[in-house]
Amino acid sequence: MRKIFSFNVFIFLLLAAASSINAATTFCKWKDNKAGAWAMDFDDAMYTHVAYAIPQLVARGLAGNFQVVPGSIMYGYGIMMWESQCGRLGMQLSNHTMNHCSVSDMNTARYEFSEASRIIWSLNTPGKSKLLCCGISGAATYPPNYRSFYPEYYLTDVPGYNASGRLPGSLAEQIQSIQMAISSGTYRMFNMHGVGPQAEYLFTDRGWSTADFLSMLDYLVSVSSQLWVGGFQDTYMYSIERSSAVAAVVEDSTTAVRINLTSTGINPLLPDLSLYDYPLTLISDVPAGWAFCKIIQGNVISIKPVSSNQVMYEALPNREEIRLENCLAMDISPPAVPAVRDGTGADISITNDLYSISANWTAGTDAESGIKKYWYKVGSTPGGSEVFNWVDNGTFTYVTTSRTNVALSRGVTYYVSVIAVNGVGLESVPGVSDGQCAATIPWQVKFYDDFETGSLAKWNTSGQSATNILSVTTSAYQGTYGIKCQVLDKTSSILSKTSITPMGAKETFVKFNVKLENLSLPQFIHSGEGLDDADWPDKVLSIMKLTDESGGFLGSMFLGNDDTGINMYFEYLEGSDWVCAPGWPGKYAGYLPISTGTWHTIDIHTKADDNIKGGIEIWLDGVKVQSALRRPMTAAAKNLEIGVTSIGSNVTGNIYYDNVVVSESYYTPAAAAPPVDSTPPPAPASARDGLSSDVDSSTFLTQLSANWDASADAESGIAKYWYAIGTTAGAADITSWTDNGSALSVTKTGLTLANNQAYYFSVKAENGAGSLGAAANSNGQTVASNTSSTIGAGVTAYPNPCSFANNQPLKFVVNGPTGAELKLFTITGELVATLSAAPGATEINWFGKNSSAENVVSGIYIFKLTDASGTRKGKFAVLR
């Protein structure tokens, strides 16, 4: 028996030795076994990055790194590139702070980095590491210890940014730097700002020309087999992971090779290994005879060709085990089509959210190589991309996104398309949702004039000049009539409309059609790279203007003639700062070209917000061309002017207008003219003091109440009510007009009222079109507070007994200026509640609730009040 056992062991060992291939795995120093690594960095999210640099990179199959500034006007000009196209084109975004400015305190510094990170994270593929490379503006100053919060937001300084190879130098110097990266196997980078023939700054003044830039790109293409051109985060993570990578072979049989890939490489300030998620390139030995190798790591599958018994592939360290298997052939079958549902769960047909869009879909299937990722896009036609084009969603089968500052139009149906991509890169046929319609509401449109009445009856015409007259014409975008303004001289000439948005509205959308005919504008003369034409104000004209509630300037659409032809510029106010989008006229900072001789549709969106989330958006012919909604714009648009102002010298031509629309959200015209309610609602029939029947007096010194009858509007309904409080009927000297929503009563707290003074409520209704009706005024309530000076000596609690009817409290008189503490007990001594009064208070109000905010029951209670006069005790009764 012992001999048989020994023989079996011997045979097993022989078989095991025969099946082992001694598989070796090596790590490539750089991605795809390239000799060196190189990062092209472009700072500040400039116009020329979008219009010139990225197209040149894409044409050559190169990638770039862009340090973006999400709060800047320039970023807003390129938002469709930064937030929709960059990921698809292989471009990488890094954090260059929110506003590219100097800051003096740590709270602002934290905001600058954290908010920029939050935006970039939202654009990354779901599940991707939050690690970002970052840097402040070269001209900015920050608190000395601002890097202390980097770990909270997964930030690290740009690798190599202070190295000698960073600055552009000359073309010859950069080619030498590229050659050094290849020959030494190292990482190097270079940095640029403006690029190309319309470079904003830091290009020609650094000795570069457009020809030099293109020559460098062409040289990079010529060495692309030896050099990895990647982004900051990718090259940084690869070098960190590779520095301590270990491949432990678990199995190396003739049927499979299994490997555990680990790495302890980290940035000491960012020790979480899960942050490092860029795949390493590995080369592993495989058994003889394998033509293709299937690589499996968790749910990720790929198939690669085998050459000389070796396979090169990608895998993530510190994740699931890697398994290499023989594969007889490459996968040539695309995955199954995903079934797409609108919304976050069951399929929806209506969405109430105008500023994001959601969809989910069935998981794709592919028996040979699995599903590597999904792409999705959104359009207003089935399979279209009118909102934005394909975006990488990783392996997630759902999405909710507001990228590109999505603004859906009521009544329009939007469709989400999804494709599945398998492990070898084959794509499924797109699955398309059946659409979700942005919910309509009555009277979305606040003002509309298509001029089909043949008159200007809806406008104030007092701003017209005797020369540049605006008049009805038969040249129209639609229908029979439009408006023509013939520009003959520098005299302003306008039609105006006041109160275009409801009281309290923060957002305004203005749409109009315009045609420019025989327009002659002096051309801007550029005095150097990125410099203004100092005479630009005398070479432009404004064709539309918005003002705020007081009539002060808010924003104006200008036209100017640059080297690209006629362009639009929107100048506006952010607090006291003048801003122009996409840039100031006569400066290389972005263009919004508009052709002459044909009708165009222009949309302007202004948003007031006190939390740095205001700003402006512009659409031209239905395409969003500017979106800067991370700005400190605080004033709201209330009045509209069309016509010409700020007219430069020697400016002539004809401006035509049609279909002027003001709405509460982005508006797409329907076939028929939108309904407009031009009649204000009636005043409420009665406004009463108190919360039920009318009262003549109140015992409170800090609050007042009122209620009123519902108003009605047959055309657009009642949207809300507004109230004000004054010391005379109709006045608002105590509380200015305040939005009360749809409620028919109000209790205003936090007031400072005078004893024996009468106070009056005024109430207005607002209809669905935003029109305010006349006010209904109450007949007044006089404050008659029973303070300690009026209720008699020795009285501490009143009224006693107390029923708390109409929310009237039990009051405890406080003596002296130092405040007080009040304890309430049941008759058996159990503590009911503890209250206090601040120094200077004259009473404590108790509304009949215990410390758990529950109503106490009827009965006898004991109080203990301690104030400047000492401690007083007594009894009181509660009657429910």
C-alpha cells in the first residue's frame, strides 16, 4: 500500500510540473509599453482651447490636459465642450480653482478648490476616482497654508509643474524635451495658455507662433509609438501605482494563468488605495498555442491577441484577481441593445424637472467579452443629440445629470439614447427611450408680441427718436408683420415694456427673432495679442437691453465687427462689476458670430442668485452658445427694451424684430401663439385681522396675524398671494411686500411693535401670468399688550386661567434687565418645561406645550420664575 501511494504522489508531481508554464508578468513603465510619458497642459479654459487647440489635437489623435476654471465666463463659452465633448474626445480636466483669482482667507480658498472639484467630479465617468491634480493661477496669491485642505477634496499639485520642462520655451527646446522623455523613460510636461492665430495671451509673447504649435503636434504624432501623451491624473496615477506594483502568480497551468495584482504606491497625503484607479499595462507569458487571450478581472473582460507566447493587457491593482484564458477567436459580435426607460425607475412620460434629466436601462449582455461601459446622449428627437452628445457612463445602468446646465423647454419631449460597449470595443445599436415631456403649466409665457395686430399697442413708444424710428413692417420671421429699425445716426431709439416678470422672480428668459440687413459697423483693430481695441465703444450698437426693478442697467446685447465678421456680445452687471460674455468686444476672448441677411432666434436667460449661482445664458438658433451660471449676479431683470442704443460712429443698417417672448423657463414656440393673460386678478373680497373672524386688537408685541378670502382669475388662475404690513391702511412700513405662496392666512413673527399702535395688512393676488391685482386692506388691529406695567402689581402670569385659544400664549412677566428662567411643574412636582428670557425681555410666552412639544392637559400647574427681582412661585390653570 505504501508503494502504491508513493507512486501516485510521484505521478501527480510529474503532471503538475508538466502543466506549469512558469508564467512571468512584467509591468510596462508607461501605458501601452511606451518609452516615455508626456502631458500637454492648457490653462484657464480659454476660447482658443475650444475653437483651436482641441480640434487640432483630435485631428491628430492626441490627448490634452485642460486646467479649467468652472466659474469663469470663458468656461461658460465652452461649456458644451468641457461638459459634453471632452470625455468623448479623450481630453482630461484638472482643477484650476473656481474663479482663477487671488483670495485672502481660508474659507474662500476652500470654496475655490472644493466647488471646482465638485463640478469636475460630476463630469467624470461614474465610479471614477475623485483624485484631481490642481493649481492656482500663476498671478494669484493665497493664504500660506491653503494646501492643508487638499486631502479633504482628493487634490494634489500638478506633477512636474515646477520642473524645468514646464514652460513652452522654444519649439526646438520642446522637441528636445520630448526626446529626453523617450530616451530617459521619464515623464515630462509643458504648459500653454492662449493658442493659435487668435491666442488670448502667453503665446506669441513667449516666442511661439501657430506654425510652431502645429509643428510640435506633428512631431508628437511622429513619435507616438514611443511616447504616451496623456492627462495629469492618468500619468500621475500610473507612475504611483507602477512604483510598487507586485504580480503574484496564483496559477500558471496550460489552461489558465491567475494573478493577484497589488500596489502600495500612494501619495502620503492621499493614502486611500481606491483613489488610484488607472489601469497598469502588463505583459504576461501564456501557454504555447494560444492565438488570443481572454482577460477577466471581476466584471471586466477583454480579448487581446497573443504574440510570441505573450499577451499585453491592462489591469487595475488592488482589485479582483486577474484570470487569463485561451480564446479561440476575437469577439466580433456587438452586445445586445439596452432597453431604455425615462426617469429613475419605471418609465415616465412627463418630467417636472427642467434642469436635469434622468434615465435607466437594462444591463447589456455579451457572452464573449462582457460589457465594458455604456454611452448615453440626450436629444429632442428620437436618437438625437440636440441637448448634448455621447457621454461615458461607465458600467452604471442609470443616470441623472444636469451637465451643460441643462434647460428643458416645457411641452418638448426629450429622448435618451444608450449604447453598450463590449470588452473589445464593439458597440450595440443604440437603445432609445420613448421620451419624457417637460411638464407644461398654464401661462408659462409672461409677455408675447408677434406684432400681428399691425401695431405697437403693447409697448411704450416714448423712447423712439425722430430718426431711428421703429415701425411695423411686412418683413416678418412669421406671419404678416414684424418691426423694422433703420439706423441712420447715433440717436437711441427703443420700445420698452415694464414689469416683464412677476414680483420676486429671479429668472427671466427673453426670446426674439432678429435679422440684420445692410449693417455697417467699423471693424475692430487688434493692437496685439489679446489686447482690446481701445475704440470699441464707438464701433458697436446695442439691439436689446434689460433693466432691473429700479430701472437700472442689468444687461445689453451688443453687435460688433471683428475679424470673424459680425458678433454678439452680452454686457451685464454682477453687483458693481461690469462683465461681458463671451468677452469684451475687440478682444481675443471668444466669438458669437451672427450672419446678416437672414432671420435668427436669440434667447437670453438671466438669473439672480445671492449664492454665486446666478449669471447669464445665450442660445443662438436653438443652440446654447454661452452658459455662465456660477456667477455673483444679484439683480433680476424686470424691464425690457428692444431697439438701438449705444450706437457708435458711422454705424448704419436695418434691424428687424419679430416674436418677442418673455417666459419663466426656456421656451420653444408652439405652432400657435402662446396664451397671454393681460388682465390682472381682482383683489381678495376681504382681508381680516387675526386668523379667523376679524379682530380689533392683539396682545402680542412681536407678531401679527391676518387671513383673507380667495381671489379668482378665470384665464390663468391664482399663483400666489403677497402681503404687506403698515401703520396706515395700504402702507408697507413694517413689512414690505412678501410672498405668501397659496396660503390664505399668515402669522408674521419677529416684529417689534408699539403698544396702543394700530397695524394694517394689505393683500394682493398674483395670477398665473405674473400680474398683480389691487390690494385688499384690513381695517386694522391695535396692539394692547398687558405688560408688567399694565396688569397690576404682584401679577406674574396672565391670562389665568389660560385656554391657548387662537394660539394666544400664557405670559409670565419678567422684572429687571438681566433676563429670566422659568420652570413649570405639574401639581405633583413633575417638571413640564423650562423656558428662558434674554436680557432686556419683559415677558416669557408659553404656548401650552411640554418639553417634548406636546400639548399639556387641563389642570393646575406650578411655576417658578427667577429674574432680577428674585424668585417667584405660583399656580395657574390650563383649560382646554
